[in-house]
Amino acid sequence: MASIHFEGVGKVFPDGTVALDDLDLDVEDGEFVVLVGPSGSGKSTALRILAGLEDATAGTVRIGERVVNDVEPKDRDVAMVFQSYALYPHMSAQDNIGFPLRMQREEKSKIRERVAHTAARLDIGALLERRPRQLSGGQRQRVALGRAIVREPRAFLMDEPLSNLDAKLRVEMRAYVAQLHRRLAKTILYVTHDQVEAMTMGDRVAILRDGLLEQVDAPQTLYDRPASLFVAAFMGSPAMNLLRGRILAEDGTRCVLQLGSARLPLPDPVLEARPALMGRVDEEVVVGIRPEALRPADGARAALEGPVVLRESLGSDVLVHVEVDAPAVLAGEQLEAARELAGGDVNGTPPKRARLTARLEPSVRAATGETLRLTVDPARLHFFDPQTERALA
């Protein structure tokens, strides 16, 4: 096995595009780390630099204790699995898997033995005589994995290996790759743009944005305690609701959060857990609410209120979209989508009325056009600085 270390790694392309900026990331022996982020965030560039397919313009890359900046790709003892499978169409699955060993001039008997052992691990022993065109997408991906595994490298690098598969097969292969990691106990650095893949597969997840590392932590920690507005908006499906609000003092003894016309009390335990909020009285903050944290309000309880504009039944639960009079905040992919719709002429200007997404029990009656009142436990609110976009703790 091998640890992987990026130390101040940067990459600037000849046209001036900054793909990576001062990347510091450590992957421990046997760890499964996922690099995730939107297109152009630098995740694939980082992987290619590690593999030796791109040169870093700054910083140091180490595999174990060895600096590999100037080491040829074939001598780095890592195996890469690509999005496109990259199988030789004229070769059988057996020959595709054994190809790296033939390049190393291994004995034929040893190649056959190792290919058979690898195929058994991947449950494709019965497919070895078939050519790629005779295989399904999932079977091709297993052959591509087998070609990487058979070399017995110190680490595996995977660049969006499941993105060409259909939704159902992608779910199956996610579980398969995670199980494979447990069996092999090898270091894996895995790139994806899909935050669901990142949440379900990685021991830790590193989130990149415009070449910068936003946050790296366990998946649940990223979800529960995002360090920035971008991470909050990126992690979670459906995405976190982001609203612009203001913290106000009432009667000089308590604080409330104003979201449009709604005023939600902020109990002392919430303020004690986030002391930075006390310094934000009479100031605007960005408030994040996960869809599952919202629930129907009863009686006179303070609530966010508005008409239901869409109801989506998912069987086990229902997504209800409610328009409220608090201003929305756009971040991450939401902002990028708004820019695309406006032809790039969006400067972070949010809609004046936000659309809240609530994940509710199917028994909740909320027809389109009806008014729904929603409340949230204040302890489950997230707060961010509007200027720095960093979490307020």
C-alpha cells in the first residue's frame, strides 16, 4: 500500500487557466478518498498530476515517502481506471486484463494465473473469452477494474469510472467498488462530480472549487457541518435551502431570526453553540435549512409560510416546494445554473422570494396552490457570513 501527498500543488495551463491552486491533501495507506466538485474544479487535473499524465507547475507530489514529480508514469506503481473503460476492442476480456503483465514481460503461466485470480475477485470468470462488444457496460467496467487490479499496484486512481453507466447500474457498481476496496485494502483516490457517489463511497471526501480545496472530511461531517456556503449547497440531494435573513434582538433579552415576514426564536442553547451569532445582531446572515429539517407547523408556532408550487411524490416521502417571502441566496450549482439561463449575466442577484424544498411524510396534505406553514428546529439551522461565505460557529 501507499500514502499519497499533495503539498502546495498548483497547475497553470499555457493559456493562463489556473486548474489547481496550492493543493494540500493527504491520503493515508488503505484509505478511500473521493475528490468531488463541479466541472472545471480541478479534480481530474489533480488525479492526472498524480498519475504523471500532467506536470505540476508548483508544489510536490509524494507516493509514500517518494517524491514523484519527475518520475515516469509507468514507474509510479499506480493504476488508473478511466471513464471510457479504454479496452482494446479486438482483445478478449482475458487479454485486456492481462495486457499490463504482458508489457512487464511476465511468464504466460503466471499471467493466466493472475488473470484468473483477478477475474474471480470481480465475478467475471465466465466472461474471459468475450470481447468488449459482447459485454454490458457494467461488465466492461469490471474488466477495466481487473486490468488495474492485476498489476497489484500500490494505489488506484479512478477518474469518474461509473459516469457512463445508467442510473440503476451506477448504484450497483458504487456498492461493488466500495466492497472491492474493503477486500483489496488498497489506497484509492476517486474522482467524481456526483456528490451522491462521494457521500456513499468515500472514507473522506475532498471538495474542490475553482482549483481550491474547500473542505475535506468524513462525508457525514461535510453534510452536518459544512465549512462554507459552497459546500453546504453542493452536498445533499435535494440541495440545502439558502435564505437571506437578519438576526434581531427583541426586548433586549432574546434574539430572533427574521426570514421575510417570519420571526423564528433563537433559544439560548443555539446562541451558546454558535457564539459568533451574538456579534451579528442587526446584521444580515445567510441561513441554510436542509429539506428534512422542515416540518409542518401547528398552532401559533412561528413558521415560514407560502403557497405550494410543486409536490413530488417519491413513495417513501414527498418533496414539497413552497414559495416564501424571504430572499433566496444562490450558491454553487444553483448560481451556475442561473448564470447559464441568463447568458452569464448574473452577479449573484437572488430571487426576492425563495422556493423552499421540504422533505415530508407522504401523509402530509399539501396540494399545489394551497398555503403551507413550515417550521424548523433552530438547532438544525446553518449560518454563513454573506461576504466571506464561511460558516458562522
